[in-house]
Amino acid sequence: MTTTLVEARHVLEGFGPGDAPIVHDDGAVAIEAGQVVAIGHAAALRARYPQARRLGGPGFVAIPGLVNAHHHVGLTPLQLGSPDHPLELWFASRLGLRDVDPHLDTLYSAFEMIASGVTTVQHLHSRAPGSPDDVLAVARSAIAAYREIGMRASYSMALRDQNRLVYEDDDAFVARLPAALQPAMRAYFARFTLPLRDQVAITEALIADQEDDPLVRIQVAPANLHWLSDAALGESLALSRRHGLPMHMHLVETPYQKAYALKRTGLSALAFIHRHGLTGPALTIGHGVWMTEADIELCAATGTHVCHNCSSNQRLKSGVAPVNRFVARGIPVAIGMDEAGINDDRDMLQEMRMVLRQHREPGIDAPHPSPAQVLRMATERGAATTPFGDRIGSLRPGSLADLVLLDWRAITFPYQNADIPFVDVLVQRAKTGSVRTVLIGGEVVYDEGRFTRVDRDAVLTQIESRYAQPLTATETERRALGQAVFPHVRSFYDGYLDGLGRDPFYRSSGRF
């Protein structure tokens, strides 16, 4: 059996109690059949595996592959024509986005993620138009792109069966529009409307497709409370339990979503889905910005995970998630980049710094995340939100061999005081240019700026050629519809927050 030995000045195995990094200085990782079989001192492993292929060396550091635990698209909404409105208005502006090829689109963001050290992505496909066969084709095209580039993916096609544009019934919203807009809006909704049973069947088909796939797993994605009837909540839970799959659900991303839950249920969104049995270790809450103190306690008590999408929350005016309160309560927090990071790309190294800096609360003794906690969020905590679980996110024997080699000199040039711990330096100084080699399942998929399986330049040229073409007639009509309906969406939310209770958590934090 062929053995690969990855050597580095510092090797991060994972984390121990108190988020303490487990680091092997002058270390190495031995890989066989796509798995880590040993980790330790480089000299000892060289003696143990004298015929091994050797990568890295003393000029590098090695870390587990990063996990983007919340991802949607390739070309960003900004690239396709939607500015960064507040979330509820942003939904309306996205009606006019250009059509994408799901395969090329997926490759586009995969290039950016892998180049920043991401080896696993939680791909939350929000929606696709057409018949069940059409939706399946889109899903399979995106999944095929991950297989082609060699990236590990947890994929889901979101379940949603109501309120497709604003936080009320589609027919009720159409009825309040001017008569001239109603046919086009009704037709638009029809393109994205499938019976719940068909949506469940799509997920079942995807699960069957990936049964023996080493790179791809399927996850259940109940989209968000406002997008889901009570019946859809029940179907999501049944799917999860039937196949032993985790769930990832957007929740209370904005104060308007907090208000919606109270209007619909008289409870917080988290309390309501708890009544339906969804909370627990199998569930990850995407965003969770507007959870109350009672929600946070419930999240901690049930073992529910949270995925923090720092850049997205800033870009769409959603608010600042109470990450320090999550951590203090022992809630496992992962990191996601959502549609795109702060620079309109998928740079996980930068996203970690966003998380590190945004949550440094004022005051000498005020809470703040440490670099080690943030790196753990981007590795082990992210891994725990996917069906791959503890087989990724660390470099312990038995783990899948997903790891990143970074150029230590590029990170520390021209000088770095040696008293600063390795992980602190890495999180605060590593840039994409320092990522030298990325291995997924023991295979080198990225090396010295080159993707080994896919010609990046050729793919980008195809994308450029596609969008050099004029808008199609359908794209033009959709763009006009988006512009026409935008002010009506805006007016729907006038006064929507009036009368929303201000619990002590929001009064004390000034968040509402």
C-alpha cells in the first residue's frame, strides 16, 4: 500500500479540552488509502515509513482542512445584478438575477474555497425552478462539479412550501399587487412551486445517488420557519430520522424573522421548532442572530449547533450574532460564508479573522473568541454539522486525510516574534497566497496555485463567454418584474416590527 508522509514545522492535529490546540512540532502525518494512519514526530514517522512519498517539509505548517458550513452559490448575487440590500429586500432584488449553469457555477466557488484551504462545504441549494426532474438535474449537476474538482461536499436541496417572497402567503401577496403585475408574479411563483411529497422524493433520490460516494453526502435542509408549513417541519424531521441525517435550517437571521415567528406561533422560532421535535444534536441553526437568552439556553440544553455567517450578517444588515454568549453556554459554533464573504469571494482565512475581530466586546474583561476557538469553529465544529462528523476536521488516526499545507515563511515574512503561539499567528496572518497544497482524501487537488483535476482558466473563460452574451428574453422579463415588485415588497414590511416584544436580552445589548 502506498503511504504519503506530509511533513511540517508545525502540524495541528486538532483540539483538546478548553479549545487547547494539539500541535506536533517538527511533525508529520502518515496517509494510506485516503485516511490518516499516524501522526507524530517527523523523524520517527520517516523511520517507520521509509518508502513513503514525502510532501511538505520544515518550511510548512499543516492543518486540518477547513469546513465552510453554510454555502449557497458560485457567482455572487452582486456579480449577477443584486446589490446588498437588507435581507428581505434582497430576496426581491434577486428576482432579476441572470441564469447560471449549475456545474460551472459550483466550480467557480469551489476554486475560491479550496484556494483558501476549504476541503469540505455544506452546500445548501436554496431552490431550483421547474419539475422534479428539472430540480434533480440541477442538484446532480452541482454535485458532479464537486466530484470533478475532488472537493468533499454535504449537499442539500432545501425544503420550502410557502411564503416564497415575503412573509405571507403567495396568493395573498399577489392579490395586493397592481393587476398588471399579478400574472407575471403568479407565473414566477409557479416555477418554484412543487408539492411537498415531490420535494421529499427529490431528497430521497439524491440520498440513493450518493450511497457509495466517498466525497458527497446528503443533508436535510428545512429552509426557514417562514418558508415551511407545520407539515413541512414534520417531513423534515421524518427524513432526518429515516436516514440518520443531520439537518441545517436558517433561523432568526433578521428581526423580521423574529417578528414572523411571534406573529405566527406566539413563540420564538426556536421554541416552536423545538415543539415539533427538530432541536438537538442533529440540527444546525444557520445564523441565529436574533435568538433570545431563553433561546440560547434551549439551544445549549438540547445540544443544537449554530453556524455563524459573519460577513453575510454584515452585508445584509442582519445584525451581530451573540457568538460570545453561544460559546459561554457551550453551544458548538461553526463558520459559514453564505453567498460570499466581505470581499465578495469565498476566502475562509479572511472569514476567520472577521469572526475573531467582530466579537471582541469592549472592556478589559469582556468576552471575546480566541484564535484557537475560531480555528476550531472552522474545522472540528464545522465538521460536526455535516454527515461526515468527526471523520473530518482533525488529523487524528482514522480521520479522512483532508489537510492543508501553508508556507510558514509567507505567513511570517519579514518577521514574527516566536513568543506568539503558532495558531494565533496562523489565524491572524495567513492569506490565500500562503496556501501551497490541499489534500482531500489523501489526494492532492491543489498545488502551488494549480488545480490538479480541473483547468481553472478554461472554466473561467467559459463563464466569461456565457455572460458576455446579452440578457435572454426570460432574463429581461424577470429583471423587469423584480424592479416593478421591489417597492411593493418594501411596503409590505412597513410597520412589520411594531409591537414586537423587547426582551431584556435585546434591551441590555442594544441590539433591538
